[in-house]
Amino acid sequence: MTDRYCVFGNPVAHSKSPAIHAAFARQTGQDLRYDAILAPLDGFAAAVAGFVAAGGRGANVTVPFKEEAFRLSTRRTARAELAGAVNTLSFDDGEVIGDNTDGAGLVRDLVDNLGYVPAGRRVLLLGAGGAARGVLGPLLETGPARLVVVNRTAARAHELASRFAEHFAARDTLAGSGYDALDGSAFDLVINATSASLGGDLPALPDGLFAAGSLAYDMMYGQGDTPFMAFARTQGAARVADGLGMLVEQAAEAFFVWRGVRPDGAALLAHLRHA
Ligand code: NDP
């Protein structure tokens, strides 16, 4: 029997995950089927239960269900526990195992695909929502010299930074603030983990944020530059990247969690960029 997987979201029709996982299955010779399933906003748990009853082996979870997936999980990996959000579920013998592959995906895209090593660099993370929480731990583990989290609602950045600083014993490295505290600071890597780009908006960034040789990374992806990417270019960022590589690599990590085989994310990414 072909093993079944899916992505739950609302909306979900736009998701690239079915095409990505189908390509990984071809690449690795794995026999599986992967669909996009629209879960009602008040019916995520029932949709998951229905999928498990129909023999589903695992699922990805996207907006707006990552926190609900966290609560639904009967067991969680350490990285999911820390993030407080789950984007990958495995169904095994009545257990629902929650994982979070977003951070691993971002770091793999940065290091392997873009050749950017955050160790020893000054890193700025914009946003304190689910995506920021998912990547903060794996980013800290790369050993940046300084990591600053900023958020429109500054209290959320403070809370996030203090919780992760405690966990990673990183009080000297990690700080949280609002955008107004950024004036005069420069960073080697600036990552946009806000949803501002979705609405065509730019967070309230000051001039002079991008140090010489810096990389600007927007987790958002789509046609052309986001407002953040365009701003970074005019402000002199040396390199600018969108989040398509992170999307592919978080999927590759989920595929590895489910199948024990690591697909080649870089090859698929090159193909998608060409297409
Ligand atoms: P959330 O809704 O959990 O968080 C949104 C964050 O954006 C909050 O910190 C919010 O600040 C901030 N924000 C929203 N609008 C603005 C604005 N106009 N100016 C400044 N800050 C703003 O979203 P997620 O964390 O789940 O997702 C964030 C982005 O990351 C999305 O664009 C998503 O598509 C992308 N993403 C990409 C992935 C990939 O694989 N490439 C994976 C996961 C996410 P406040 O707290 O003040 O409201």
C-alpha cells in the first residue's frame, strides 16, 4: 500500500508542498502520496483524526494550525517543545508525534545553499511569531556573536529572547527589543520572519542596518522582490535571498523524519528557480 502524507492549512490551495514531496519521492524512489487538505478553521483536530483513520502516516501543518498541532501532539521533539509550534506530524501506533523542521530548514538553506555561515556574525531576526520561534533555537546553535530579536510588539521580543537566553545559557548573545532601539546598529545577517511582506508592508527599519558584506533574507517567497528585499538592496546589503530555499529544506527535513532518507533539497531548489 502506498503511504499517505499531506499538508493541512487554511488556505492551502497555493501550497507548493505536494509538488515538493512528489519530487522528493521520485528522487529517492520512495512510494508515497502527498495531498493538500483544507481543514476548516474550527475543525483541525477532526481533519487530522480523519486522515489518521484513513491510514495517513504523517502530515505537515501550515498557517494557521501550527500552535493547535503543538497542543494535539501526544509527544514532541525537543525542538518543537522549544518552538511552541509544530509543522510536522508523524502518526505511529496511536501516538501523534510533533516536530518542527522550520529552523533546520532555514539553517540548511543559509549554510549549504547560500554558503553563509552565521557563526561569529551579528544576526538580526525581525518578528516574534511562530516562524521566529521555530528558527531561534537552530540559529543560536550556529554560534552567532550576537543575535537580536525585534518585534512590533516589543514585549513579545523581550519574552522570546529571555526564554531562549535562559534555555541556551546565552544571556550575553541574545537580546530582544522594539524597532526603535535599532538606530545606529549594523548587522551581518538580517532575517525577516514577520508576515509584513504578505501585506506588501515593510517593518519600521532604520537606515544603516546592513553591514558591509551582509545578507538580507526574507522568509517570504513569491514573484520578484518583497518590500524587505527591495529595501535591503537600496540600503546596500551585499546579498538578498527569499524563503523558497527554506521552504524546500524544511520539507526535506520532514521527509527525512518520516522516511529516514534525506532528499537533495539543493537540486530541487535549482529546478524550481529555473522553472
Ligand atoms: P505570525 O502571524 O505567527 O507572526 C507574524 C509576525 O509578523 C509577528 O511578529 C508580527 O508582529 C509581525 N508583523 C506582522 N505585520 C507586521 C508589520 N506590518 N510590521 C512589522 N511586523 C509585522 O506569522 P508566522 O511567524 O507564522 O509567519 C511569518 C512569515 O514567515 C510569513 O510570511 C510566512 O509565510 C513565513 N514563513 C516562511 C516559511 C518558509 O519555509 N519559507 C516557513 C514559515 C513561515 P506583532 O507580534 O507585533 O503582531
